[in-house]
Amino acid sequence: MDELIQDFIDETFETLDALGGELVAWEANPSDAERLDNIFRFFHTVKGSCGFLNLPRFERLSHSAEDALSKLRDGSLEPSADLVTAILAIVDRISKLTSALSSGDALPDGEDQEVIVRLVEACSGTVSGALEKAKAMPEPGQVTTDSHPQTRAIRIPLDLIDHLMNGVSDMVLARNEVARKMRDGGDNQAMNGAFERLSTCIADMRDMIGKTRMQRIERVFSPLPRLVRDLNAELGKSVTLSTNGSEVEMDREMLEMIRDPLMHIIRNAIDHGIESADERSEAGKSSEGHLSVNARQSGNQILIEIADDGRGIDADSLMTQAVAAKIIRGSECAKLDEQAKLNLIFAPGLSTARNVTSISGRGVGMDVVHANIKRIGGSIDIENKPGHGLKITLCVPLTLTIISCLTVQCGDSMFALPRSAVQEILQADNRQIKVERLGGTDIASIRGMKVPHVTLEEILGLDEVDGGKAENRTVIAIDAGPKQNYALSVASVLDHEELVIRPCPPLLMENGLYAGTSLPDNGRPMLLLDPGGMAAKLDINTQAELSILQSDDTQNSAKDTISVLLFKDMEKRARVINLGVIERVEDIDAERVAFSAGQMRVSCGDGTRPIFGLKQVPDSENIKTLILSDGDAAIYYAIDDIVDIFPMDTEFEKAAEPGLVAGVTMVGGQQAEVIDAYWIFARHASGSTVSSAASRPRCRVVGGDDIWARHILAPLVEAAGYELVADGKEGSAADIYITMEDSNDTGVLPAGAPVIRLASNRAGETETGDAIYRYDREALVEALSKNLKQRKSA
Amino acid sequence: MNSLYLIATMAGEDIAIAADKVESVVKVRDIVPVPSVNSYVRGLFALRSRVLTVIDSSHFVTGKPGKVHDAHMAVVTQVAGHFYGLLVDSVQDVCTAESTESDLPANLRGMWREIGTAMLLVDGKTMLVVDPARFVEAEFTKAA
């Protein structure tokens, strides 16, 4: 009998949540007979089971609901908001009774009658007041939920599944041991084949058992329509809800963890995200607000988006409040970017609600949501469109039990570090990191960012590290949360693997350093470190100053050094060049290189690009080149080989005269010439075909569309930086005109346009005074370039 | 009274542990130390796929670290969903008690008072009944 009652309780609980949603959905669309049938069936089942189990109170409640529903089904009763509310009250009552039944508490009888009476009144429609009240209430929200056909299922106690999981883990470990023994025992083909099969089976089994822990997110989504309806009624708002992706599956424990944060965000959205109907129409939006909740899987993470079309967050007012609540100092405000301002919403003790309501805005909330999500290894992302809505994305791992980890060495032991907190892994001898002693602690500068530096041995209270090996260590940049950045130095990083994590016994949790235990395939237990706990032990969450300091520092350090590439040129001389001007490194075919038109050129498609660093075409098949770019022109630089990339001081010894080599710097005790990229471009870029013709000023030769103009004058004009446009085309306006002194086409010249007149002989030059003899190259080029300069300065 | 007790030697003294609180008795080797926790926590030990927290019961009682040798005997017990291994000097037998549990004298020394719950007559000898959960919880209450 007890077992039957337990089954009844489980079943009832499970359906109750979904039932609320069904009712609200049906209210929005009363013609949906199938939904009504579902609801009816639930009450009918409850009534049936109650009679059998001798639970008269359940029977009375479900009977009254069934009564009302059957009237609705045969059409003798019209659905109304009041009626639905009354049925929902019955649902609530049944839910309360069920919990009382499962905990063995007694529940007073009186209220049963009350809800039944209310339902009967609603049915008979005698209470006209109720109907009016119903009309005054906002229109019920339109609800769209996707429903799924039921799959066959049985109920299994969680214990049994946990046992199964343990069993499978044992099997995996036993398999690993067998594998080790087999490796030691030499080759045995027949054994190996059989062992492979066994391994595959065990792996499959492990996956399947893992799946038994998964549950549809529907479990969390199904009570949402009810929640939204209740909030609508309470706050006098009209918000519709749509959910999507309820078939997404995640670990059941994880589901429990996201339930409260999700509810909280929805309450927030309806309470102060979405405006009242009046405000909405003023802002030119539809009077009905909309809220959408979507879930989807992305890799081994689940993304849950909660988007509303309300007023969004006023980041500046948020900041003002944060200052008022002494969360940040006024002086810090200017340094915050938009996202940092928004993130203030997660600070404890801050509320955006203008009025505290019973639903939200008590200042406890988003910080708790953030903490909860963070604790399960997730993150929250806010996308704010002021005036148009807010989208909050919860990003949580698929399961609590399998975490992507780095394994690190410390003394003789291995520890795991959750990958989600790791920002960057650096070798201690990397030039990007510098550790300094400051007031008894260590500070690390990583790319100009200053963070506390600590060794794992120090945190764990183990013996001091052997000083001589410091440069062989690895530094892990950790981001354990806002203002919880630090650099953790470990003896070495061993691996990156997915670990099954079990909760830690309280005895080991006390110090706050460990978040769980794991048993990797080698069979030696390993502890999972808690990056947040370690931060707390370091007492670094109070170090707000340090993070402010870093932004200035980044700029300074950027000024002091530049990244340069060290290479050997064709004569094997060590040279360095600013990394920024290198577009890419390319091995080119030696056949593409030729000495033509006074310099070495590389054929590229239809044209050529200059290449330098080559005296002649080498014998080898390929030439290694650096392709330099100033964003516009591209130049090839032939080199022998690339050596290294390192940060170079911008101060170096300058060469006596400007040229290809700007100066000399020391690299590891050797001299290296510093290449002047500016000089290269100044020298070579003018001839490159990269600068586009369209951007050049246009020159039109009027009345000169003859062989001389096209073939003899044109190259000169183009070399001076102009584009020659064809004569005679209508509308081909130009920036400068060249006209023959003896031509009669002066009528086409626009008034005021710059004109160069050419004389066909020396005599013509003197007659008019301003004409240029057509073979006076220097004068012509000067006239053209003078005009070009005027244009540029204009 | 026919309840069963596991008789073991702990810190040189014979004690009794109610058999229903004992999962198994195992030999532990290759204990992985856990830094920065209570010194009587010896480390972690993998018993098949379970991870046991190994407690040096002698250290707990006497305050001095006990000598742990290879294949040391440990009593495996489960407290609040977690598994623990209590290191004991040796394990004698599983016996039926000859008396019911009776109240302890008030003058027990030191930590014995924390772990002992009653005394009992087994095999003609009076023994302290030890509750394995106390090793875990005593520290808990102290810390709180």
C-alpha cells in the first residue's frame, strides 16, 4: 500500500507542473479540445486513484474540477478567466495535499471546501462581480508551447541509477588495469581483438548510463506559462510567452540548479523589464509585451535565452545607483565600458527596480543568480537594447558531473583545475610575463596586466618550490570571477581531459580549496581545485585597485616595446622588422621573379609587385618572402629564414643616414639591423600596382585623342599620379585638363578648372607665355605635381 | 541482544563498531595525500570506482600521527553519502554482543569521549563502542 501511495504522489507531482501550463494554454485557445481532454483526463485519473487508495479529500477536489471541465467539454459552460483561476486553485490545493501526504503532515480541511465553492460559483456564473473582475483583468496571454508525444517509460529509483553508474566506472577501471597488464605481458593477437570488443561495449555502456541522468528541459519550462499568467494578473500587465527547445536534454541535477535562476530572471523581466500597456503604446510598441524563452545545445553547453521586448537596462542609472550603494567609487565610473556597467547588475545589493514589489526588486537577486550559475560552471551574458528589450543568455555545462579540466602537477600529486576558469597558459620563461616582489607578495605582469602571482604549493601549504627550477614552471592565468584574476604557478601542466567529478566530503571542503574528487583512468584519486576558493584564500577579491591600475599600464607597455620578427636576409645577416607591417610569409616560385624595368619584380596575376633583398634570381626553386603591407601597397622581401618573434625596445641605436636599415639592436648578444619599413614603402610603393586607379585624380587630354596623347603623353601623366580619362566621352569630368595650344576645343573646358596648355614647338611656348613645350618633360611633370600638391592641401 | 559488532584495535585499544555501519574492511595502499586539510586526514584511496577519504584514527585519538604501513587495514564506512576509510591497527572478528549497550563512564580521556558512544560486553571483555560518523562529524561541529 505504501508503495502505491508513493507512486501516486510521484505521478501526481510530475503531472501537476505540466497541468498548470496546459490550463493556461487552453485558456488562450478554448477551442483546443485536445488540451481540454488532457486536463480532464488528469483529474479523472486522480479521482480514480483516490477512490482506490481511499483519499476522500483528493477525490472531492478532483471531482469538482472534473465536473466543471465536463460542462466545458459539452459546451454548457463558457470558459472565463475566473473559471480558470478557480481550477488553478484546485490544482494548487491538490499539490499542497500531495506534499502533505508525502511528508506525513496534516493539512487543515477547511480550505478544500473554499476552493470548491469558488469553482462552483464560477461555474454557475452567479457571481456577476467575479465576471466583471475577470473583465478588468488583463487579457490572458497567448501561450505557445510545443507538446510531445509520450514515450514509454518506467520509473527507476535514482539510487539504482547511481549504483549502475558506479558499476560502470568500476568496469572502466578494471578494463584499464587489464589493458596495462596486457601491454606488460607482450603481444597476443587473439586476446587483443576480444579486448577491443569488450572495450567498445564498456564505452557504449558508459555513454548510455550517462544518458539516464539526462532529462528534458521541459521539466523546467512547463510551469512557466502558469508563472507568467500569475504575474500578469498580479502586476496588471499583459505579457505573452513563447518557449522553444523544451526537448533539449540536460543532467537532472543541473536542471534543478537552473530552475530558480530562470524563474528569477522571468520575474524580473515581467516586473520591471516590460512596461505597462500605457507606457508601451507611448513608446510606439504593441501594448502586449512578449517574452521568449529558448533553449538549445551548443557543443557540451546548454544555452538558455530569455528575451523580452521591454525597456532594457539604463546602464547609466544603474551606475548611479551602484555609486549610491557604494559598490563602486565615482572615480571608477569613467573607466567602465558599456558591458562593465551592465555587469554591475550582478553586484550584491543592487536593484534596478524603482519600486520594491513582492515579486522582485529587493536587491537580492541577480547577484544570487550569477553566483548560482557560476557555481555550476556556467556564465551569464547580457545583451541590452535600451528601449527595445533585454536578452539574458544563461550558458551552463551539459552535466555537473563531467567537467573539462587541466591536470597539473604539484609535488608528487596531480590536481585538476576546471578549464572554465583558465584564461591562458604561459611558460614562466616567456617574455610576456614578469613576476615582481611587492610588499611581501608577488605580482605578475602578463601583457601589461597586473595580477597577484602565487604558486600552487604556497596555496596548498606545501614546501617552498626549488628556486632553481622557477623558469621551468608554467603559469596559468585564472579568471575565477569578477575581480578574481590571478596567476597560478604550477610545476607543470600535464594534460587536458574530461573528468567525472564527484562531490567532495565535507572534511575536505572545509578549507574551501577543493570542489570535488575525481578518479582518472590511472586509478589514482585526484582533487578538483576550486579557483574561487583559492582566490578567497589569497584574499584577492578586495584588490579592486589592481584592476584599475592595469588599464593605464597596458598603454604604457605598448608604448615601450613593439613586437618584431628576427630573420636572416639573403646574405644571412640578422635583421629585425616590425611584426605589424608583415602581412604574411610566403614561399614563392623562383620563376615568378625577374629583373625588369629597373628592379626585381614578382609576377602576381596580371601585374607585378616589387621584391627587394634580391640581387639576382636565385638558383633555388623557391624563395622565402615576407609580404609587407602598409594597408594599401604590398611589397615582397626575399629572406633566407625566420628566426624568432620577440618584443623589442623602441629605443635603439640609429643609423647615421636614413636608408633601408634604420639602426641596430642587440638580440641575445648579437647585433641585428633594424629594418625601416617606412623607407621601404617610400622607395618602392609608388611603382606598385596595388594603389587603385579609382582613388587617383583624373586628367583629361582635350582634343588630343591621337597617338601622341595616348602613347607618349599618357605614361608620363600616369607616372605623375594621375589617371588618364578618354577624351570625347560625355560627362567625363576631370580634375585637370591638358589641352594642345593649337586645338579649337577650348569650349568644352569647364570654367575655373586647372588647365595645362601644351605647345607643339618651342616657339609656341614663348608666344602665349603659359604654355609648355610638349617635350619639356621636367616642366610638364612639375606642373602636374604642383597641381597634385594643391589638391592635397585643399 | 544479538546485534553484530566488528572488533578492531584502534590506537592500541580493542573497540567495537556496529556491523551495520561497516561497509567492508579493506587493505589500503598507495594513499594520495591531500594538502592543507586536517592532519588526521591521511589522503584519498580508490576502492574500485569509489574514492575513500582515509582517516588516521590513531592520530585522531592520540593527536600524534600513526605509522601507516603498506596494505594497512581500514574499516570502510559511509557517512552522508561519502565514503571513508578508518585506519585501524588490526581487525579481530565479527562478534555477537553479550550485553546491551550501556552508558559510558564520564572520565574518558581526550578524543575517546568524542568517538565513543557506549560500552559493551563482547567475548567476556568490556569494549568501547565507536561510531565511525563521529570522526567526520566531530570535526564538523568543532569548525562550526
